[in-house]
Amino acid sequence: MKSLMIGASQMRLRMGPKTPFQGEVLASDFITGTVLATAVGLTSGSSIGANDTTPWLVFADPVDGKTKYVPKRPLRSGLKYTELFSAGVVDGNKTVTIKGKVYKVRLFNGGATSFRGSAADPAACYGSEWNRLMYRISGSSVGLSGEGIEFGQWAKISDDDLGIKGFGGYTWCQEPYLYRGNDTHITQAVYTTGTVTHRFGWRPVLELID
């Protein structure tokens, strides 16, 4: 894996409740979108200026035990899955060092590649990383998902605050051409052929390497 280093200083975390969602860390205490893109050599698409300093959501994933940082809003828009794959930021083939700690830079696991079309909370996406983390911080959905996840169980962050709509709102996932988010709420999943518009976005997962 290719490792890239960002300078070191003390990180401050704005703590959430005592759940797998640990709260938020400011970009000034972690990393900005443009610095991260430069570090991993990603030039495709465009930086979403207003989101460059978005806070990072911090999860202690209850399934794999990994600590994961996810930007609250997408960092770049107007890019193709193939461009992310070429940059090596789909499966965690690149790492970055931030504040003295090393992180894999990758995309979300979003669901099954056998899924086609557009649907709300499709069964093909049950068990995905996106579902178990993002559903549980959703403030725009209520009740239980099809697989029994309680929306907003850990936090209640609106789709607007998560940048689900507009520029970069369709989050590319690891599975080829699968993205999550579809202009309404985070329970959407769509399989597409790679057409790109301003809505296709980069919302990376930075996974702490212990």
C-alpha cells in the first residue's frame, strides 16, 4: 500500500453519546478535502468548496471493530467510479498518515453488485457498511429499515446536513458503479453504468490501521 504523510498535532474530538458513533472531529484537527485529495493523487472531479472543511464523523464499527472517519458531507463531485479506481482509493490500496496515525483511504461497502436500478432500502444492500453506520445516524428517516436497523439510533443528522442532496450527494461505493444516496434520503441505492454528473461524489472512509 502506498503511504502518504500529513503533519502531526493533537486531535480534538467532539464526543457524541456512548455508542459506536463517537462524535465529530473538525477538519482543522484532522484533514481537509483538498489536502486529502492531493495526498492520494486524486484530481478527478471538482472540490466542493463549501464542504472542504466539513467535520469528520467518527465510528467504532461494531461489526469489524475498526475505527472509521467519514466526512459529514461529500468532498468532491463530478467524478466517475473508474477515476476513483484508477487513483487507488476504492479498496484501501493507499494509506495516509494524519497526526501520526495511519489510515486506509477507501470507499464504503454499499451492498451487492447484483442489484440493478433504483430502490428504497433494497434487500441487496442489507448487511452493508453503509446501512449499519449511516442508517443509524439518519435524522431524516424513522422506524426500522427492512433488515431491522433503527434509523437515528446513534444520532439524528438530517440529509441536508449529510449532503445527501445536490453536489456529490450520490456517494460512490466499493462495488463497481454502485452508489448510495439518491436525492431523497440515505436509504436509497442505485446501480448505474458510469454516467457522471455533478451529483456523483467522493465521500471516502478513512479506516484507522491499528
